[in-house]
Amino acid sequence: MEERPETELISIPATPRVSTPEIQTPSGQRSPRPPSKETKSSAWTPTSFISPRFLSPIGTPMKRVLINMKGYLEEVGHLTKLNPQDAWLPITESRNGNAHYAAFHNLNAGVGFQALVLPVAFAFLGWSWGILALTIAYCWQLYTLWILVQLHEAVPGKRYNRYVELAQAAFGERLGVWLALFPTVYLSAGTATALILIGGETMKLFFQIVCGPLCSSNPLTTVEWYLVFTSLCIVLSQLPNLNSIAGLSLVGAVTAITYSTMVWVLSVSQQRPPTISYEPLSLPSSAAAFFSVMNALGIVAFAFRGHNLVLEIQATMPSTFKHPAHVPMWRGAKVAYFFIAMCLFPVAIGGFWAYGNLMPSGGILNALYGFHSHDIPRGLLALTFLLVVFNCLSSFQIYSMPVFDSFEAGYTSRTNRPCSIWVRSGFRVFYGFVNFFIGVALPFLSSLAGLLGGLTLPVTFAYPCFMWVLIKRPAKYSFNWYFHWSLGWLGIAFSLAFSIGGVWSIVSNGLKLKFFKPN
């Protein structure tokens, strides 16, 4: 029988109450103590003692009271021993989320600037391998998303509200932090920095398109546009918690769907370049070809980010026995990933059809501006760039929320009190300007899609498979056991290969790649 950690028991009056101590984690949360050898009984629920055998000798009035109490307990939920600190932190401060919020957040996190570089991967992979790689990656990440949704409440009486908490439950306290903390923070902070670079450069191009030659005197530099975009991000980041940015996520989702559709529709509606070719780019050596393919696959993997936010989004929802949180979460995620597929596949296929292997390294928006800036009405082109800016502003908020949560968890665990509005604002201003300075110091970061995809690939494709085996514990050497171990180790191998390909691509190009740099 599967071993489960003990939870707080409701017992018959003659039996004393038993509670299991909890362990303080580095993030300030609490996790149950690992199961002891004595814990080998079947899964317990708060109403399991109210059985027909227990009720049979009791009179009708008492039976009615106990049945009503059973219904009440099922409505209340798991009787989880909650950590009061959760009520002070941005992710768990509000728990009134629903399926609509889940769809908005997942769509905002799942579609963004990374979709615009998918045609670059196709230029190295070609039609067949490009479509096959994109399809396999989409199905793989959708399955691991389902795993994370199910593992959120894998242990009765415990909710794993953050990706690192689930990793600690699966791999152990220290190893879980070591494996999960770096890639999740790197993904959140790296994405936020890349969004500042892309948002600032897109604002600059929007200004040039709208003003044209009339506003050529003393224009802002690219770094100054980065600063303008960072300031807007900091203002919006003052919203207190994850549920409060649901409106921004809706804006980000709508703008992502709109500009993704506009980009590929405008591209395929224009005349293709006369020298277009759909053969994979030829490189001077087989080693160069291999590493370029690995970097292209890393770009495909990076297109499916957002798994580091799944548990955090689900943590904003109420959960009871009758209405567990995984039901609305999975319903919202299915809707979101349907629209994500409707954005990613047309952009990749339509962009490669329109530009072939002439696709610049900056992606389809770069190609649209470079090849058709004089063919497309300025209003449509300006609207496309403006939608990209709105989406970057919205995506910055949801990817930064786990970092804000970590800052405040450290503060509240030391002071044992919630952050004041000034402390919270200070954390977010500090984080915004740190990302700004990193972007200024490393302006080529926005070109590291392949390397980012390789380094963060385990978060999406590998770790959830390992967590499923270690927490659910399927029968050893069964198909389920072999399948998840194989899938997880395959993800680790791909992560190493894609990271090497990304490093090779950066070195071979001399760190000169940039997004949206007009031809």
C-alpha cells in the first residue's frame, strides 16, 4: 500500500488528537515530514470515520447530525493545517481564482515573443523535421502540464503551491531546491530581462513608424527606450497579488492572439522574396550543422515555457473535497493551450512559407519589417508593434510574480509580519531595475532563445515525469514506471544537447544577434 504522510486527525472523543510536525522550507513554506514506517494505513479523509458500520447503532437524530457534519467537512475541504504566512504572500494571498483566470494566466504565459522566432528554427530543420519537432514538443509539454496539475494536491491535506515545493516533496529538501530553484528563477528573471529588451526595441520601432521623418530630431536611444519600458513595468507591478493581475493577463492573452495572427496573415498575404528556398540552411561542416540543429530544437523547446507558473496559478483557486482545484485548473489550461496551438503552429508554418531560409535571426516580426515595411500600411504595422508592447508588459507581470513571492517570503519569515506597501514597492522597483541593468550589460540576451530553451527544458519536459514516479510511486518495472523514467531522462539529454547547441550558436555568431533589428 502506498505510504502517505500523516495529517491532522479528527478522532473519536476517547482518542487524543495527533498532529504531525512540519518542516520549514527555504521559501518560508511548510511541508509535511516524510512518512514514517508506522504510516502504512490506507488513505485517510476527514469523514472516513463516518461509515455505515459506525452509524448503524446510532439513533436517527444523531445519524442526521453526523451526516450533516460529513457534508460540511466535504465542503470545507481537506482540513489542511495552513501556514499563516501564505496569507501574506502574492501567490497565495487571494484564493478566489477560477477556470477563467487559469485560462488567462496560462495563455499570457504560454504565448509571447518566443513564438516569433519559431520560423528561425524551421530554417534549420526544414518542413518535415520542423513540424514533427513542434508537434512532439506540444504533446509532450501538454502531458507534463497535466502531471503538474494532478500533483498539486497529490497528498491529502497538503497543497504544493510552488514549483520548488513540489520538487522538494519529490527529490528531498536540499536536492529539490538545488534542482528546481536555479532553472525556475533563471526562467523568470531571464524572461523578464528579455521582455525589457524586446519591449524597449519594439517601442522604438513603433515610434519610428508612427512619426516617420517628422520626429527625427533628438530621438531616444535604445537604452532610453529600455528605461521607458522598465518604468511602465514597475508601475504595473504594484498590483499586489497573482489574482489581481488577471485583467492584465486577459489583455496579454488577447494581444498575443491578435498580433500572432496579424504577423502570419500579413506575411503570407505579401509576395514572397524571389530567391526564397525551403531547403535547410547549408553550413560548412557537419559539426556546425549538428549544433545548429540542436540550437533550433532548443528554440522549439523555449516556445513552450510557463510550466514554472502552473502550480502558482492553481494555488490561487479554492479547493475542497467536492470541488478540488485541479478541475477548474485543467479546464482553463485546455482552453489556453488550444489557443496557444492556434498561435504557434500558424506563425511557425506561415512564417517559414513566407520567407523560407531567408528568415532573419530576429524572427518573423523582423522579417515583416525588413521585407514589407513599404508594402504594408503604416497603421497596420504600427498596430502590430503596439500589440507586442502590450503583451510584453503583461507577460512581465506574471513571470515576475514568483520572484516577488520569494522576496516577500524571505522578509516575512524573518520579521514574522506581512510586507508593508513601501517594502513591497521597494522589492518590485529593485527587481525591475536589476533586470534593466542586466539587459543593458548583456544586450544580446534576447537572442539566447536556444540556450534558454536548453537550460530551462527540464522544468517543462523532465522534472514533472520524475516527480510523478517519486510521488505517485507506480509499480516498479511497470509500463508506467518505465515510461516516466524514460521520458524524464530523455528530457535531460535533450537539455544538455540543446544547451551546447545554444552556446555554439552564440559563439559562432559573435554575440551579434538581436531581435527586431531592421535590415
